Amino acid sequence: MSNLDDSIGKLLLDLQKDDPDTFKKLMKHAQEENPELFESDIDEDNKKIDKYNREVDEYNKKVEDD
């Protein structure tokens, strides 16, 4: 199932780049049909990722300055 998930993810990323309007329609339809898939702690996860990225940026800046 992991290969299928990876393939679907790649197709969605390609669609998002190549045809953003169709991607938006597809995602809206998916959210209407399966709202439970979109109910999660995504915002919290994104905050953690942003914090980590800021820490990495700060570290890289310190290394560059030395």
C-alpha cells in the first residue's frame, strides 16, 4: 500500500503544479466526501515544522557567521 500512497502523492503534487484549478476542485470534492480525512492536528504539526525550520535556519546562520 505504501507504493500506492507514494504514487498517488506524486500524482497529486504534479497535478497541483500543472493544473492548480483541477487540483483545488479535486481536493474540495475529497474534503466534502471524506471530511474525516481532513480533520486532524495539521495546524499543530505545521507549527512544529515551522519551529524546527526556524531553528535550523538560525543554526545555519550561526555556522555561516563563524
